[in-house]
Amino acid sequence: MDNEKYTDINGKAIALNYQRHSSFCTEFTVSSPKVSIGKVMVATCFVWIFAYAVFFFTDNTAVLSSAIIITLIGMMLYIHFVKIDHESLLVIGSLGIQLSSSYASGREHTSFIEMSKIKDIVINEAIYMHQIIYYLCILLRDPADTSAVSSVVPLFQSSKPRLNCLVKVYKSCQEIISKC
Amino acid sequence: MGQRRKKADVSASSEKRASEADTAASNPTASNPTASNPNRKHSICMVSDFFYPNMGGVESHIYQLSQCLIEKGHKVVIATHAYGRRKGVRYLTNGLKVYYLPLQVMYNQSTATTCFHSLPLLRCVFVREAVTVVHAHSSFSAMAHDALFHAKTMGLNTVFTDHSLFGFADMSSVLTNKLLTVSLCDTDHIVCVSYTSKENTVLRATLDPQIVSVIPNAVDPTDFTPDPSQRRGGRITVVVISRLVYRKGIDLLGGIIPELCLKHPDLHFLIGGEGPKRIVLEEVREKYQLHDRVRLLGALEHRDVRGVLVQGHIFLNTSLTEAFCMAIVEGASCGLQVVSTRVGGIPEVLPEDLISLCDPTVRSLCAGLEAVITQLRSGAVPSPADIHARVRSLYTWRNVAGRTEKVYDRVAGEEVLPLDRRLLRLRQHCGSVAGSIFAFVAVLNFLFLLLLQWLVPDQVMDRAVDASGPRALWGPSQRDHPAEEAGAGAPTAE
Amino acid sequence: MVLKVFFPQCCNRADSGLLVGRWLPGRDTAVVLAVIHYPFIPSTVKQYLQQIQGQSQVPVEVLGSWSMPSEKQEGLDSFLRDLSTIFPQTRWLQVSREMGQTGFSCQLLQLPPEKEEEEEDRVIFVHYDQRKVMLSQLHPLESPALPGCEEPSELRQMFWTVAHSEPLFLKDKYDEGPLKLSHWQSEGREASILVELMKLASTPLCLLLAWLLAAWSWVTSTRLLNLSPLRFLSSKLSSCVQLSYRTAHMKTVTSPHTATSHTHFMRKANVLVSLLLDVSLGLLFISWLYREERLARLASALLPAADRVSRELEDLLQWLMGAPAGLKMNRALDQVLGRFFLYHIHLWISYLRLLAPFLEVILWYGGLSAALGLTFALSLLSDMLALLTFHIYCFYVYGARLYCMKLYGLCSLWRLFRGRKWNVLRQRVDSCCYDLDQLFIGTLLFTILLFLLPTTALYYLVFTMLRLMVVALQGVLHLSVDLINSFPLFALSLRVFTPYRLAEGVKFRVLSDEPGTALHLLMEMNALGLGEVVQTYRTPTYSCYPPDSWGALLRKLFVGELVYPWKHKTTKTD
């Protein structure tokens, strides 16, 4: 475990943990910063002030209650479907690679890709919004033609780490994949 | 070299032209003795709307020039817009990296220009590739002009290559020329492909002739070798290879074909290329029942061009305007007799005895073609091998790359004007109205850049791994290592 | 080389014995299915395994030995080694638990080279829940078309092995016999008597229904019903279409062959459940409709409503015949069109008057169709809507045809203007020399058409709006019918109540990472997403064909092509 500082492509600090379970099984976890209370407060205040302004002019109390409900539901949806706290990559030599992302609400989404389907794991470049970024991805083997790539599974999609972090993960993954 | 204006219809001897070309190439370094050491390696970003998979002269110019510059040890990346599903980053031969940026195409493969929307992506390219010189191509390309503008905002040196000629008379030319004036007044150096083109560009953009160099195009002579055995005996074949558009004089061609075919029963036409004017040729073919003698091949791949060229005896070019015609050099390199219109920079391209020049009218072209046909019949023409031997040393890409490198050396030594002086120059150079408007746009662009730099600071962007240039990660031994494959598809090898 | 051992959770604490299972072909993977406890007679074990192999088609064999640390026995090592000679295998696993440690230790004996490999951390133990793995179905489903071209993946093989060795698990813990086994045990079979009875009863029922269906389909396929106008009508009436779909569904359900593949079984179950749901909804609907004189009120309200629509239309036409929204139209053409449409409305009203006395009877019998299912009632409603708004359809068709013809004329005359013509043979625009008379007439016609276009376009626009409203209403009805028809309720409830039955894949959790012992992973089922369940198991119906995009619809409207709520047969892309 080293204390090198990593950031995502927008310059926010992220943390990379890796846990070696055995010589051919390693788990990488990229954690992005938690939901900041300040931002939540600002968003809530904004909605409520707006609602209060509407209430002031219309004298309709339904506006206030709907504002409260909208804020609550919006926050719940946000932490349940949007905000991802950790993304982890479990590489098990000769068995496969498991990607999982855990949302702020605790919901977890996991998928496992068998080693026989994996052709390689590479760092690629892509245009993302108005930036050109590096990202790590798994190349899936085309079942019909073993030398071809059928599709690409991008990793760490929500916390987009920068190149130095990707290189670290890439090297360990290659080490495990080449061994088995 | 600025004084040496040449009229398009003045035909000069080849020796004189060669000496001029040499002066042009040596001039940049001669006029700027304080240029930094010649071995300095540049990091060049070529920007143009036109690149492969689109086909044409500009596209192959950019590709060949980049390959030769990489061979000389420079780092080259290309930025163009996305073509259909071809988006993102691709690698071509020798680690030539191409960014296909998702910008909206408006007309004729040229992107829409708003002066702003391409800044975020182009800035990203310039920053992550640590670009030192931005080289934009073709005045038709809106993206190239945008790139020149953004590069100046970011404080980079710029070079522009003009590939085409324009008129002065009509409304659209007046507007385009004004835009060109604005766009080029900031540019450090301009490259034109022929003297006619230089004259044209200097006049259109009211430039100082000192910063305009002439570097002609080139062809790869090894790709275009003659093979007389492919010619069919008992007939004379005329080959035309061009895009079938108005500028290339296809309406003239439609007039020539029936007239000559009536006179010479053994004359055949072989026409390669695609375009909106194809219908003209098809109608002519149907009207005069020439299906067996006029073959329309449709769009040709670059590698198939030679196979078509060697089947013919005469290469015909009917362009109405042309800065530098690469097609006639390719034709001559394959050992064909070249007949062409005398327009633009064409008279400069080939020595007089290898080309017959005619006026751009049906009658003059017919007369020229008939003269060549008579010569062919009498056998009074040089053999294809002789023609090839003379042409092969005229234009090579290495020569072009060497001369372009000198331009880069000169440009890299120049200082980039700070914003206030840039605005001042815009005002002085482009007139008070247009100058003020574009000065305002330049200020906005600068503010936009500041905003972007605040959102994503330069140091947060990852520096790209070099694929070419002095710090290239892919040595010559491991060039084809698929460590980083671009996009969902396989990288294109050209 | 990494050795992978899939180990059932229920054998974690089993007594010492022999490991029974299977080596996956071509891989270093062992699937442990059960443990045979000491004492046993080797020949009986061999015989038993052969018997199981015959029943289940799974090549079950003895994998190695399993020892619990509880009994302290001297010379255990040599005993275990001797065992491997009794059951000759190329590879022999020796798995043992040790006191005070959670992990297992494992030794692999390669017999032919007589070389003993002992690498503690080159072994992965994957613990799995035998019951869940046996019952679950991996997705995406294997396509049966190409079984040979590609070797199934490791997990699929493992799932297949466990699912097919069901006969092994039938042997009860309390059975008296020469062998004692440890594996997953079924909790009990009491309820299964009912299931068996139902199974027995279902066969004759299915046969009866199938016979009835065959008779029905014979009736529908007779010559009389296939005459061209009837056939055309029935293909356009949504109740007839629904009838044919339901027949097909019933045929699937009542086919006497038991479902063999998973897809087939799910299809049958889904169709059956959606049928039951449909009928029960329909009965609810009937019980609501036939109470409190609702039907009569509906019938009496229907006619005034239709009258009102006609009156509104008349008003609209009057408005159009004047100067609608201040637009100045061509007066003569405007009057002609307006009168023509007014006459149509008049015809329509008289038709409704004729129909009025029978309306309640029609509704009464129509409502009965809901006994066949809510979908029938809904499709009947859609048909009735189409019949009651027939005048709107007529207006729309006239307007569209007129508009379309005008556009067409304008297009070709515009070409004439530019000295071109459309070459039909070559499908392209050719240049053409016209003489003066042709040009003169063409220009004249062009001008006339151009100036008359706004009047026609306005009529077209208004009637298209009306038509679109009707089409949207019918579209909603069709969609709801389609939803009931195709919704995979059974699969969805299976996914909700027993998530492991429909697995998208697996997920692993690292159990222990004590240095020195082998890696232990826990394998869990990753349930299929709800969206995927619906996508995979929905019964294919006509709405599964890609609908027209909005752009295509707008284009059609602009050039005056006719828009229908149903799909043409030719647009099917199946």
C-alpha cells in the first residue's frame, strides 16, 4: 500500500486500494469522495428558496410540500442510481475478472467475466465529453474468430482515474493474466 | 522571392523553375539566420477537415508529409473530424496518431465553424500531445481555420498550407477572402503549392509575401511506374481520373467525348472518379451510344489508380481551376502523354515537352488531343520509361518534408504575440469593422480558454504517450505491438 | 497452472470420506458433487457410480479423499495414498481440514509421472450452494443452433454438471444402504403429491383442448372464410387478429409434448399465466359492466356523442369554407371541397340513425366477449372506434390523396422548369429538351397548382389532425392489448420470489486470505435484471417489430402518404 496521490480526470482526489489475496488474486478498489454535505445543503436550499418564492406569490401550500417531496425523492434517486462510492475490480487468475460498483445507498452491482472470454486488458484513449481521456478496458474475445475483439468493457467508469493510476492497475492485471 | 510574380499563362522553362524552387526552400532559413539549431525536433499537429477515409489531394498530402516528417524524427499527430463510425483515436503506419474529433459536418465534409465549439477538444489535443507547431491545411476546411485561431489564443506557432485557388469577383469569394484575411493575419507562415497559388493567396489575404513559401506537392514515383504491356493494342485510350465535379471541368469533358469519338473510331475513354457530374457523362454516353468506348469506373481506391493509369496512352485533365495538379504528375509518372487545360498552377508543374496545354474550351482541348493522337500514331512520342525517368526525380515527398521542416524551424523561433498586440494587429490588418468584430471574438475565445483552464487545468490532463517523435515509445522494432488499440475497430493500416 | 475446485457448502463439515465429482474436460477444474463416507466397499462404490452415470449422463468419478480433523488416526497418510491405488485416476485430490484453521489444505497427486506436486497457493476453492446452482438457469440462454462450434465456458459446464447429477442427490441421508453420502438434501416431498395429481390430470385435459383447437382451426381454414374480402377484413379487424393470436397461444400451451428445454417451458408457463390473468381481468370487467344498467346508459350515451362529433365537424367545415384564421383561400375550390365533405357528413348521420336501434344489442353481445379475456374486449372496442369514426378516415383519405397528387404534380413540373425529367427506367433525373408549347403549358399548370396548394394543404392538415387523434386512441388500445399478451408474468414472479432461478452470472466473494492456505471464494448467484427478464421472456407479438420512427412518420405526413395504426405485412422485419 503506497500513499501516492491519485486524482480523477477532473482533478478530484480519489483513493486506490489494492488487496493481494494471493499471488494470483488481487482486488483493486477506487473510491471517489463521498457526497459532500455542503453540496446537498446548497441544492436543498436552492430548491426550497425557489419553492418559498413560488409560495409567496401563489399562497399555495402544496408547493412547499411538493418541494420537500421532490428534494427527498431526488436525493434518494441520486444516491441509489447515480452516485457511486467505490468501484472495484477483482482479478482472479485463470478464473476471471469481477467488476463491482457500490452506490452511495449501499446497492451493489456486480458482473463477472470469465477468463475464457477475455482477450486482453488494455489502456485505451477515448473522447469523453469535451476531453480526451485514457481509460482501462477489457477486450472480449469474439467467439467466432478468436483473434478478433467482439466488444469492449470499460472499467472504472464513474470514477475516471488518471493515467498513473490506470498504469498501476494495468501492470498488476497483466502480471496475473500472463501468469495463468 | 516575393517579387517573382508569375502570370498563370506564362510558361517557364523547367530549369528556371527548379532554381526557383530551391530558392524558395532555402529562403526561410536564409532570411532568418537567428533560427534555432536545425536538428531541433518539433511536435507537429496537422489539422484539416480532409483526411482519410476521405480521398483527394489534400488527404494524401497530409498523410505523406506526416510519414516523411516522422521518418525525420519529428512527432506528428493529425486532428480531423469524425467520419461516420470512425471516431476517437486511431493509429496509422509508423505510429501516426489521428484524432477523429466528433464535430458536426456541415457541407462537403467541412465542419461548421462557430469559432468556439471546437476549442475544448482541440485544446485537449494540443495540451496532451505537447504540440509546438500547428499546421493547418486547405482553406476550404473550417476546422483548420478554427485551429489556427485557437492555437494563437493558446500561444502556439502556426503554419498554414493553401491547396486551392479562388476567384475575386463573386460574392462568396469576397466573403471567403475576408475570412481568410482574418484567419491568416495571425499565422506565422503560409505554404502554397505553386507560384500561381502563392500569388493568389497573397492577393486574397493581403499578406506580406515574405512569410509565404512555395513547396510543391509530390507523388510517390515508386507507386506510379509505367507498364506498356497493359495497354490494349489497336486502340488509343484516354484516361481521366478526377472527382466528377464542376471545378474539374466535367462539362468540358462531356463536350469533348462525342466530338473525338466520331472522328477516331479507335479512341476509348476510361474515366475514374465519382461525383455529382457523373450524370453528364452518362447522358453523353447514352445519347451517342458509346457504351463500349467510354467506361465509367466510379470511385477508385488510391491503390487502384495506377492500374487504371497504365492502361491508357493519354492522360486528360480538364480542370477549370487548380493550384497544383497531382493527377497530371501521376499520369506522367506512369508514362502517359498529358493533355491539360492551362489554368492556375498547372503550367508550372511539368516540363513543356511532357505536357500539351490547351485553353479551357472544348475546341482547344479537342485540337490538343488530336495533335497528341497524331503524334502517337506516327510514333513521335518518347517512350513511357523515358517519361517516367524524367518525372521521377521532379517531385518527391522527402524533398517536400525537408523544405517543410525548414519552415517549422523558422516558425519555432518566432515569438507569439500577446493578446493586446494581437488585437492591435487584427485591427490594423483587417480593417476597422471586421478587425473589431474579430478582435472581440478573439477576446471571447481567450475568456473561454480561461474558463476551460479553470474547469480542467492543464496539469490535470494526462500527457499522451508518444507514438512518434524523439520520445516515441514504439521503437521501430515493436511498432506493430497492439498494446493500445484504438476504438472498437482495428486500427487502419494505410 | 491453477487448480480450481468447486466445493459444495453442505459438505464443509461432512465426515471424512471419498470425494465424488467430475473433472471438467480440458481444464484444471474439479467439481465436487458429494462425499462418500467411510466405511465402504470399493466395488460397491464403483458400481453405484456407474449406475448414476447411466442415469444422469454425467461422467461421475472418484476425485480424491476428504479428511476431517476430528479423528486422530495413525498412518492416515499411507491409508489415503493406498486409496488412490484402489481407484486408479490420473489425478488424485487430497483435501483435508485442520484443527483451528478455517481453510482447507489440498494436495494433488499426479499419478502417471509419479510426481507429487504440492503448491499450497495454486489452488482455488470455490464454495457453491448446491441447490441454487442446480435450480438456476444461466443467461444469456445458450442458442441450441450452434452447440458444436464453440466449447461452452467453464461456468456453463459446471452448472450443467450440477444440474444433471440430480439422481445423485435423490439418495436420502436416512436411507439404509451400503453407502453413506453427504450432499444437498431436499427438505421434503409432501406437497408434491398434489403436483403429481395435477400432472396426471393435465394430460387428458390438454388432449381434449388440443382436439377442440384443431377443430376450430379447421373451421377457420375452410375455403368460405378465406375469400378475398373476408380475408382482408379479418386481417384489419383487431379482434380477429387477437383471436388468431390467442389460438396460437392455446396451441402452445396444450401441446401434449412436455417442455424439454428451459425456453420452451418458460414460454408455456408465461403464456398460461398471461391467459389466466387475461380471463380473470375479463371476468372482472364483465361483472362491472353488466351491473347497474351500465350497458344501457353507455348505449344511449354513444349516439348523442357521435351526433355531437358530426356537428362539430360540420362547424369546422363551415369555418374552413369561410376565411379560416384570416387566411384567404381560393374561394371556388374551397366551396367545392367544403360541400363535398358536408355531403359526406350528411351520409354518415343517416347511417347512424339506421344503426341506432341495434346499438344496445350489439354492445350487450360485444361485452360478452370479455369472457374470453380482457384483450378481446379491448380489441373489440378498438374495432368499434374504427367503425364509428369511419367518416374521419374517409375525409383524411380524400385530403391526403388530393394533397399527395398535387405535390407529385408540382415535383414533376418543377423538373420540367429546369429542363429535366424523371427517367423511370434508370431511376434518375435526366436532362431533356422540351419545346415551347410544353414549357408554356407546364409553367401554367405549375402556377395553378402552386396557388391552389394552400387550400388543399389546409384541408389536409385539419383532417390529418383528426385522424391522428383517432390513431393515437387506437394505438393506446393496441398497446394495452399487446402488453397483456406479451407480459412475462411467470418469469417475473420467478425472478422476484426466487432470484437464483434466473441467474445472469455469478459473483465471487473472497472468504479467507490467510497466507499459506489456498484461496477460498464463495460463489453467489447474480440475479438477472428485471428489464432483461422482460426482454428475454416476453412472448413475441406483432408489436415486437420495430415501430416507425417519429421522423419517418413526419415524412409520411408531409408527403401525404396514408398513416394506419396497424402494420403492413410487408414492413415486417422478422
